[in-house]
Amino acid sequence: MVSSQSNTSPVITVSNLVKQFGRFAALRGVSAEFAGGKLYAILGDNGAGKTTLLRTLAGLNHPTRGEISILGKSDFRDICDQVGYMAHPSLLYDEMSGMENLTYFGRLYGINEQARCREVISSVGLDPDLSRPVGQYSQGMRQRMSLARALLHDPKILLLDEPFSNVDVHSAADMVQLLAKIRDLGKTIFVVTHQAALLEGVADEFVWMETGKIVDRATEFHPPTRSATEARA
Amino acid sequence: MKWTFRIFGIITLCLLIYGTSIASSPVIHVVGFTLNGAPTEQTMGDVQRIFYYHVPSAWTAFILFFINFVASIVYLIRRNPAADIIALTTAEVGVVFCTVVLVTGPIWARPVWGIWWTWDIRLTSTLVLWLIYVAYLMLRRFSSSGQTPVLAAALAVFGALDVPLVYFSIWFFRTQHPQPVMGGGGSIDPRMLHVLLINWLAFSCFAFLVCWSRYRLEKIRREVEELQALEALADSPPAQRAGSGAIGSSSPGRPR
Amino acid sequence: MSAPSGITRATLFKDLRLEWRSKDAINSMLFFSLLVVVVFSFSFDPTAEESRQIAGGLIWVAFLFAAVVALNQTWARELRNQVLDAYRVSPAPANSLFLAKAFGNFIFVMVLEAVMTPLFIAFYKLRSLGPPWQLAVVAALGTWALVVNGTFFAAMSLRTRSREIMLPLLLFPISSPAIIGMVQATTRILNGEGARSWIMLLVTYDLVFTTSCLLLFETVLNAE
């Protein structure tokens, strides 16, 4: 594993982050520091607050309390061109082809050349000349195109929410390899996923969330022991 | 605070009774002495007395909506929760007073002109105002966002900017399509003016009282909600995993 | 970052292209407009002389219905795959998106009006005593008044339950002065009278509310 140019100051700092939707507390005081150049796998059961955390980092949710600092700035608008976001919905227009989608979203980031779009689409393993509208893609293709959209502006930080869900094994493995490559270039990646096994050996840190808090951070992932599985059954 | 409220309430009640009595009759005999009330109007007769409810309600509603506008702007700039509560209460009470105007208007118009409605400028602009602020209240009711106050404040600003345009458009409409004028255009008898102003004072005090109660009620409701939310936050989640040992150690399975 | 006007243009062209490709909304809207005109002509059957007096009102009510149906689908494509999130996360200014959507709606509704007008003229045997170019000016100003607020309120109603009913509920009261203006101006021009004051009212309305929308749209877009 090539070591990236290590940043000594954390790339993302979260202190006492609380997010409540009415009476439901999705985040109950999350405090953490994340160093740059690493791939973080964020794991946890449904309802643990993983998606809420990612969305709050991406500036899509306003925290009820607490502070976030990304690349030293507390206002998301200041660094929005350095963050890429991907969610479970594709965030793409179903009626346009992949190239058309990326050309449009590229404009939002000031990317006016098609070459960059073609390059990114190729890097996720798709054909830039495919004229089929995205709505007709398979799930694997759609997730990859969605990832391409997030990568388009070469962001320093990637926030990916369940990029591998419903994706076939080969596509998922390809995406993981791509993410590892991007991480090796010095980018910081956060992946929320239920499929932790995919990231074994690739992720630098596994962050476990439970009911709105980070309960554990480790460099290795161990699936629950057999006794635990039996106890649940 | 409680005593201030009660004393103010009593004063308001007295003003309301006084205002209504002097509006209802030219001369009132009360316990030995005589009150001089509003004289009977020449052309319309006693029906005109509804004017003393109709006009002060309108003025009170306009003032309340103006306060709503200011509170909304303050909220948009400062995100001050008290401003939001003031905006909510003034809108609610304002709509009530608007309703009074819209109900007393036709009641007045029917016996006098034989019609239920007229494009009188005050009546029509009150109707549009009523519609705008009912829409405002509906937005507050139907909004599923956590940022309802922001949306509502934006709508209130739109509504307030609309008011002069509404007024002007109806005024201009009337000059092209002359209509009966309610409220007696032109000069007004000073005794009538006196009764009008007393009633306006009474209504304003009453509006203030209701807004104050509503404000307190809403403030308490929000405090309760916040406490409940904080409680939910502090609740230890069921079967929380003990300690912060390494994931690698054999530990009970993740709770479902 | 691209210039904001570039983003507005790109968004507008993307919307027009998508609409041209699927022609979903425009076809159903055109047919809806035709139906509205026909239903109106069943309900009101005036002589040529009378029709000049009421046509202004009738036409604008019909346009209003068509506009509301068009406005309700302003953000439909963006909602489908949460595309709005992609926009919010990007450095693109919210106002570029707003203007692109408003212009798109404006073009859309003007097309509908262009289709409905000849039908009205035919069904109501309308003949304008005033210059038709003035009617076009009133149509443009009035349509912009409806569309600019409509696009804004459509975005507001994204955050509410009963989305489709919230839009007209918010739009109609606020548009009252503009509606009075459009109808009066149209009626007067049809009858050969001057409508300058009404046109000034429409211009003022358009300026005031375009400014308000531009100032507050970003707040509304990010209200989650």
C-alpha cells in the first residue's frame, strides 16, 4: 500500500454533533477526528445514524447542535467544490445518457470539457459513448455512473452512502479497487456500507456506529462471532 | 407577570364594554349619569353602527400583519425563535380579526345597498389579506420540514410586499368601476371618530391580550417539545454494547 | 466554477432538451389546455359584443389553470432521484437553478397560451379593438408574474405534505394584484381603451417579486 502524503491536521473534525428530527435523535453527540488520505468504512445497523452523519457532513442536513469542520472550514459552501457526494438514489437524470448527465453536472463545477467526463466514466469501467439513458442501466452500472458523478471534479473528500448496495459482485469489487486507487492518490474517502467484507484489507479504518454514536474504531474488521449469530436467531 | 396580565385583562374588558355601549346608542343612561354615544347616521340609520366593529377590526388586523412582517424579517436575519412565535401568534389573531371584517362587511352591505358584497377597497383588500394569511397558516400546518419557520417567514415577506400592490390594484379597479363606498368616505363627525378610536383602542388591547396568551402557550409548548427531545437524546438505547473494547474481542452480537 | 449565467443556460437547455425528448408534460398540457377552452365555451356562450367584456377574465382563468398544472411538475424530474441533493452539494448558485426553472416554465406556459389563444378567438368570435402587440406584452408580463412566484412556491411546497394543493393555495392569494392587472389590462385593450396604468402595475409586480424570489430562493432550497 503506497502511503499517501500524510496530513498531520485532521481533514474532518466533528464535535458533539447532534441531529434530531422532532423527537427522533439520529445523531446523539458524535465527536471524532478523521485524518486525510484514508478510506474509512462506516458500519452499523439500520437506524444507527450513518446516513444522517454523511448527509450532515455533506451540508444537506443542518445539525441541531454541534460543530463540523471540513478542511478547516465550518461552512460547507466554502469547500463544496472539494467534496464529492454519492447516495443510494442515483442523483442522476434517468432520461439522459451517462455522458449527458456528467456534462451537465460538470458545468455546475466549472468543468466545461468533455474529455474529463469521458475520462471519469472510463475510470469507473463504463463506456462513455453509451447512449442509453441512465434509467435503463442495471443497478451496478447506475451506481458506477453515480460514483463517476461524484468523482468528476476531483474532490479531496468523497462521501459515499451505500455505493455497493444491490450491485453485483464483480462491479462491487471493481469499485473497491477504484476507491483504493483514489485513496492512494491522497484523497479521503468515507464509505457507509452494510457490506463490510468488501472493504476488508482495503479500508484503513472501520468505524462502528450504534444508535447515533460512534462506538468503535478499529483497523480490522471482525464479523460477529458465531455465538452472537446464534443468539440473534 | 400573572397580575399584570389580569389587570390588563380587566382594563381591556372595561374598554370593550365601554366601546360597545357608546357604539350602540346615542345616549346611554348608566346608574344615574349619561354617556354620550355615537350619533345615529343620517342616511343609513342604526345599521351603520356595525362600522364601529368593522373598521377597528380592520385596523387591528393590519397592525398585526405588520408586526408579523417585521417579526418574519427579524427571524430571517437572526433566526431568533421568539420572533418566529410572534409571527405565528400575530398571524393567527390577525386572521381572526380579518374574519370579523369580512363577516361584518356583508352584514352591513346587505340592508344598506341590497348586495352582499362590494368591491370596496377596504373589504376587498382585507379579503386578499385574509387569503394570504390563511395560506400562511396552512403552510405552517402542512410543512413537514424542520425549517418550517424559515419557509413561513419567507412567505410572510412575500405577503407583506404584496399588500401595497393589492391595495393599489383594487383602488385603481374601483376608479374604473365605481362601487359603493363603505365606511363613509370624506369627513367624519368628531363624535363618531371618538367612538371609533375608543373601539380601536379596546380591540387593540384585546388583540394584545390574546397574542400574549398565545405567545406564552406556544413558548411553553416548544419548551416541552425541546425537553422531550432532549430526553430522547439522553435515553440509553436498548441493549447498548458495554465499554469500548476493540471490535476484535469476542463480544455479544450487535443488537438488532 | 462556470459563470452563473452559464449554469442557468445549461440548466435551461437541459430541461428543454429533456422535455423535447419525452414530450410527456407538453403533450398532456396541450390537451389539457384544449379541454379547458372547450369546457369554458360550454359554460359561457356570449355574443361577440359581450365576449369582449368577459374574454379577458375567461382567458386568464384558463391560463391560470394551465400554468398551475405546468408549475406542479417543475421539480418532478429533480425529485425522482434526489437530484436536488446533487445541486445543493455543488458550488452552483441556487439562483441559477431558480432562473433556469422559471424561464423554462415561462416558455412552457407561453407555448400553451399561444395554443389556447386562437381557440378562444374562434370560440368567442373575438376581435380586438386595441393593438394585438399590447396584448402580447400583457401576456408576457402576466405570465412571468405567475411563473416566477409559481416556481418559487413549487420549491416551497416540496417540503410540505399535499404538495400539489399547496402550490395553488400559496400562489393564488399572492398573485391577486397581478391577476386583477392582467384581466383588466386585457379587457381594456380588447375594448380599445388604454391600459398603461395596468401595465405599469404588472411591471412593478414583476420587479418586486422577481427580486424577492432571487433573494429568498437559496434559503428555501436549503430548508430541510
